[in-house]
Amino acid sequence: MEAVVRAGLSVGRPLDRETARALARELRRSRALTRATRALAARDRSRRALDERLARAGTPEAAREQALAALEGAGLVDDARVARSRARVLADRGYGDAAIKADLEREAVSAEEVEAALAALEPERERAKRQLSGAADARALRRLAARGFDPETIADLAPFADSP
């Protein structure tokens, strides 16, 4: 219905070539907006991740751009928010900065947003210390390494770890 209104169709108006093209454009835009909104219903996504998803679905570039601009204007697409919230969740789950950075890069978040999100977190060393609080042994240090903590941070904490 929205596409019909935006294309300027009305009862009694002939469907000429120009109006038919406008309707087709509006339908493509509407489908792109619907696809993007459904993807956002599942979880927050970056602009680039949504754009790539729409491109894989065969959505033309102009329709993708219009849909993404509308969603950004409504505040539904916000790369900074995606980066901050995802980084916070991963840090709370015990991941280090390297793992968080890799995840955000997979989410197609810009390097600037990744750095800002990491800077907003509690320092990695403090998070690593908290991870070691219960079982500070070689196994715990290996777990930190597997979770993307900086090797220097792990080496600094190693003297506090129990021997295996």
C-alpha cells in the first residue's frame, strides 16, 4: 500500500511507463526495508552487515541505500550502539580484547567504532585478573589465551598463577 501511495497511483489514473517505473522502485525499496527490519528483529546489526545481507538477497543498491537511510534516520541502525553492546556482552562472557575486536570486525563494524567500544570497556588486565580469581593456574592462563587476552597481559599475570 505504501509503495502505491509513494508512486503516486490513484483510482482513475492511467498506469503509464513513468508511474510503473516509480511503482517498481517503491516496491523494491519496500521489500528491502522489510528484509532489513526482519533481520534487525532477530538482533542488532551494523549498517554494513545489513547492506551485505540485502545484497546477498539480490536487493538493488539504490533500494538498499534508501532502506538503510530510513532505518538509520529512525535510530534502528547505529554502528556505535552495536559495537558497544556487543563488546560489553563479550567482555562479560570472559573474552579479551583480541577476540572482541575479531568479532566486531566479523560484524562489519568500522575500525573507529571497534576502538571506541574497546576503550569503553573495563581494562583488559582487570578482566583477566577477575577470570583468574578462582583458579590461577597454567590451565586458567591457557584459557585466557584461548579467549583472546593479550599475551603480555597473560605474561604479567603468570607470576600470580599457581604451578600445575
